[in-house]
Amino acid sequence: MQRARNIVAATLAAIAVATALPALAQWTPTKPVEVIVHTGPGGGSDVLARAIVTMMEKEKLVPVRMQVINKPGGNGAVAAAALSEKGNDSHTLGLVTSVWIANALTTAEAKVTVHDLKPIAQLMLEPAVFAVKADSPYKTLKEFVDAAKAKPGALKQSGGSVTSRDNIVRQQLQHATGAKWAYVSFPGGGERLAALLGGHVDIMVIEPQEAGEQVRAGKLRVLAQLSEKRLPGYPDAPTLKEAGFDIQPTPQVRGVVAPPAMPADAAAYWEGRFARLRETPSWKKYVADNQLEEHFLPGEQFRASIQEISKQLREQFVLAGIKVVR
Amino acid sequence: MEVFSGLLQGFQVALTASNLTLCVVGVVLGTVIGVMPGLGPSATIAMLLPLTFKLEPTGAMIMLAGIYYGAKYGGSTTSILLNVPGESSSVVTCIDGYQMARKGRAGAALGMAAIASFIAGTFGVVALMLVAPPLAQMSLAFSAPEYFALMVLGLTMVVLLAGESLTKAVLAMLVGLWIAGMGTDLFTATSRFTFGRLELLGGIDFIIVAIGVFAIGEVIGNMELEKPAQMIPVPKGLRNLLPTWDDMKRCRFAFLNGSVVGFLIGVLPGAGATIASFLSYGIEKGVSRHPEEFGHGAIEGVAAPEGANNAETGGALVPLLTLGIPGSGTTAILLAALVLWGFKPGPLFIQDSPQLFWGLVASMYIGNVLLLVLNLPLVAVFAQLLKVPSYAMYPLILGISIVGVYSVSSSMFHLGLLAGFGLLGYAMRKLDYPTAPLVLGLVLGDPMEKALRQSLMMSQGDLSILLRPIPSVLLGIAALLLVVPIFKKFNAVRVQVIDREA
């Protein structure tokens, strides 16, 4: 009887070991990993990618070298195509932003979009604030909107491309309040800020870290923030809702994707690595220094997040009269 | 006095063994990547960024800045020797630099590029140190209408770049403007002239066109000659290679012009080194007493743009360090680096981190001296390259061009573009169309269009915004530049008629 029980136990143990084996022989990268970004050197995604590579190395999370590959052009379209061509490669990743989602809606030439790639993880949201010059007559966002309503088209906002978050939140505010103000596109963040500081435009949407230094120097005033909760760096600036505007700004996400047919074990490996990365002190410091909003989502939830953002952007583009191609 | 004590403190920082080493590493690396077409300072700095976390920030900044201004020294080398621009800011150096090399004066051109770079680069650092904060404030007065007028002024230089026929020059410029319009439009998110090609969504990189029409076009044109081009004699000894005292005297104004124009354009966040080099070249030819020599190897045509692109470095650091505004790709990476190291670039940066600011300024004085010492002896080495016979030289030029373009784009499509522009350059040469106006249109077209549309968005479509004081003056000068040659021509005809009647 005892022996029989032992045999059963041994068999069970053997089965347990056998089933556990695939888990033990987990996939790990065996050669250098390429991280594809859609900006040139020094662009937002490029800098983030290089920071991630450095942190992964420093925290010894990945046993191989990771290198950043720039595939600029077409606001993510070229990079998406490059990722798609990798097919089932397990040693290629891509960093995506909301720009890729907006671009998928407006660019007919893009045969491959972010929707065709395999989502690995959403990393963060990029918060932003509405700022005016420190000597501006507008003390609150409401005062600005009221002034814009009184003189339609006379006030100006500087920002990026017409499909960027800066313009979308303007469209939402205009739609909600009936106010109208002009939107002037500048290719670089430096030029947008210079236009505001020089008094050529009246308001801009700016990253909290960048705005912080201008506020400290007494050059800018922050009227409201675009995040859902107040940022630690801006305890006194109201969110849009608190400022009296019932609009839900479309979040600006950053996340990681992979070639469309990356095997499930490799995808799981990468999702796990990024989940580990966010627990590290290096990552926490990076997020705090840059005043970002940590918002981790695993692969499948990131896919849903992308789809939701795409839906919101499509509505906004249609309202704004921007041509949507798919 | 404050400047003096600051600088003293800066030299104490910059002259420590580790920082001095980093400065040397930076400027040597900068020279090397400057010499190589394609790979530019922004890509190099981005690649080195992860390494800098292990360094002390002041030293890291000294090294990265060294790469930035070191590349401007190296950029002229291939422009002069091979007609292949090493950096986009050395494109205009090809025009006279390459002609000088063909006349056996490559050494003088290379030497002058280094000397002009040194003088203007040092001027840029002095100006950065002395006038940065007030000048940065003044630069904010410059906005879209002012940029538009500046670009128009730049475009009128087509008159100066034109050879025999102004019509042909204008046509070439219009092709350049057309190419500049390709890609995704920032204001409406629609694609223009992309022919359904994904690769054209980002427009065509200016350096591909410049290498194509200058270098490849030149090689094809030369291969056609039945007799191989005469071997160019290279004088022996460094002393005989370097510019003569007469050359230096001829370039007096070019040094000043390059320094001032380069620095001022550098301060403006919306311009850049390439535009600075074109403008200073135009001014140099415009005021020259022998403008007919330009395009045929005038040494001022090397000194002015090479000076301008170096003075631009000091200028570009002004808005970056005093306002926290990056004006170019390279300064944007430097800004990102500062944030990554835990600094807070912004209006209070110099006040908060005097050690880094003054250490950087002092290191730039040292770096410029190092670059001069490094580059002058190299002239002797590089000048020997011209002894290479053409059957080896042409494949070398083609190889360098292809590697340069591929290192920027890593795409076969862009190599196809390079070949296409090479053929265009050859055709233009055969039909006697000048190629410089095409490149000029391409450089200025995009910022000019953006500035005009931004101006009109600001003024709700009212054109009178272009008549603000600064744009009025700039547009006035532009109009004058256009009218004077017509008047001269009219005068010449009138004199002929009077002669005939007499």
C-alpha cells in the first residue's frame, strides 16, 4: 500500500516536472536586440528608447545588447513597415506613441499600421499642461476661453502637427464652449515655446518638465493640466474638469510593440521584462525626473487601449475636418 | 568682472586631466565623423548618450559639445577634395573649395577652412560668453514673418549663384523648391508629391540631393572625358600647402562676415548652420570686388561659409542654455542629455549650474585651439589624396557617397534617389544649368513655406503682418538685390545704344 502510494506520488511528481519543463526552458534572447523608433536621433522616442536600453543594461534585465534603430519618416509609417517586415523575429521591438495611431487614420500610403503589430506593453502616459506667458492677462483657462469667444480667431495657440494632441484638445475645447482660436503649427518644440515666449502666440500645450523650469524662472504661467489627476509637480493647477470643462482629453501613450508574428513565448518574455523594468529604481527616477505618468498595461490590454484611442481620434478628426483614410 | 571670474572658474574645471581628455576625445571624434559624409553629429551624440551616464555630467557635456563643433571642422574636407559634402553645413563649401582643389590649391582651401573655423568658432564662444542673455531675449522678437523675410532674402541669392543665365538658375531653384514641398504637410496632415511611396512621406533629405548632384554628377561628367583629367600637382611641404599671407588678407572680411552671420543665425531657433553658411557665402560674393572669381575657386568662398557654420555652434548654444529652447536637432539631443543627467535646462540654468556653463565655455576655447592644431597638419595628409589617379578616385567618391547616404537612411530606395539625383546633376552640367540654386531652393523652401503659412495663420490671412519692421527691412534688401542686376543690365544696354548712336 505504502509502495503503491509512493509510486503514485513519484508518477505525479514526474508529471509535474514534465509539465513544468516548458516553463523552465523559457525563451531568452540569444543575439543583440533592435529597438526601432520612428524619430531621428534626439527625438522623443529616440531618447526614451536609449534611456530604456541603458536602464535594461544597468538593471541587468536582458542578457544581450540592445540597440536603437532610427526609421524616421511618415510619422511612424516607415517604422511600422520596418517592424512588419521582421515577420516572426523575436529580437526586434518597436517603441510606439499616439502619433502612430493618428497617422494610421490619416496616411493613405501607410500599408502597415500600428494595428498590424503585436502589442507588448503600454509603458506610460505623457501628461501636458496649458501654459501662457507670465505677463498674460489670462489667469485661468476660463478667462482665456472667454476672451477667445469674445474675439473669434484673434487668439492663437502654438503647437505641432494638426493631428497632434495639442490640436485635438483645442478642438475639444472649442467644440464644448463655442470659442474659436487659431492654431499655428511649428515643426519643433523649441520654436513653439519661442513663439509663446516672444508673445507671437497666446497659449500652448507643453510638457510638464519643460514648463516647470519656465515657471520657476517666472516666464510662464500654467492654467490647467491635461491629466486626469493633478500631477505631483503641479499641485495647484486644476485639471480640465476642475477648471470647469467637461472634456476627456485623448491620452498620449507610449508603449512597446513587436513584429506581427513574434512567437507567444518571446512576446511573454518581453512583456515580463518591461513589467520588471517598471519596478526598478532607475525607471522610477526616470518617470519622476521627466514628470511622466506611469501607466503600465500588458499586451492585450494595450491593444484595447490603442483601439480606444484610435476611436477617439477618429471622432475628433472628423469633427476637425481632417481627412480620415481608413 | 563677473565674466572674468566665471571664465577663470571655467578653466579650472576644463583643465582638469579628465575633462581635458574628454575634450580631446570629443573634438577628435567630431573631426572624424565630420569627415565622413552621412554620419552627422546628432546621430553620433545620440549613440553615445547611454555611455555618458557613466561620466560626470560636466565632462560628458564637454565631450558632446566637442563632437558638435568638431564635426563642423571636419565637414569641409570631403567637400573640398571630392565635392562630397561631409555635413549639410559644408555643402556650399563644395562650390569654391572643390574648384580650388582642381587648381592644385586643395591645401590652401583645407587650411583656410581650418583657420576660418578657428577664428569664427572662437568668436562664437566669446559672443556666447558676453552677450548670451540679452541676445536670447532679442531673438524672441523673431517669429514667422521675420523668418519668412530672412528666407526670401536667402532665395534672392540665386542671382549671385547664377552663372551665365539667370533664367536657368531660377529654373533650377524652382525644382529645388518643388522637392522641398514633398512629404507630409505639417499643417493639414496630407501628403504631397509622395507618388504613393512610403519612403517619400518624410520628404527627401537635402544631403542626398546635394551628394547626388554635386559628387555623383561630377564623377559621371568627368568619366566622359576622353583624356583622363590632368593629374593635379600637390606642392611638397606643409608650409607650401597652407594659405599664403595674401590669402589671409583677402579673407579678412570673410572672417568677420562668417563670424557675425553665423553667430546671429545660430541664435535664431528656426534657422541653422546650413542656412548660415549659404547666407554668408551670398554676402561674401555680394560685397566682393571680384565676384566673377566665385564659383571658380575664390578662397573667400571657403572661408565665409566654413566660418559661419562654426560660429553657429556658439550661437545655437545661446537659446539652449539661456532659455531652454533647442533650435536644431543637435541642440535638442544636448537638451535631452542635460535632462537625463538630472539638470534642469531653462532660463535659470546658468544661474543654477555655473560650473557646467563656464566649464563648457572654457572647454570650447581649448577645443577650438586643439582643432586648429589637429587640422592644420592633417592638411598635408589629406592633400596627398589628390595624387590618387582618377581610375581609383572616382570609385572612391562613389563608394563614399553611397556609404554616406546609406548610413543616414539605411534604405535601398534612398540609394535609388541618390542615383537619380546623380543623373540629374550630370544632365544639368551638360545643359549648363547651375546646380547650387537647386540646393539653395531645397534648403530654404521648406522653412520659407512654413514661415509664410504660420504668419498668415497668426494674422488671420492679413498680408500686412509681413510688413512689420524687421521683415520690411529684410524684404527691402531682397528687392534691392533683385533690382540692381536688372538695372545694371539696362544700363549696359543703354550704354551700348549710346555708343552705337555716337
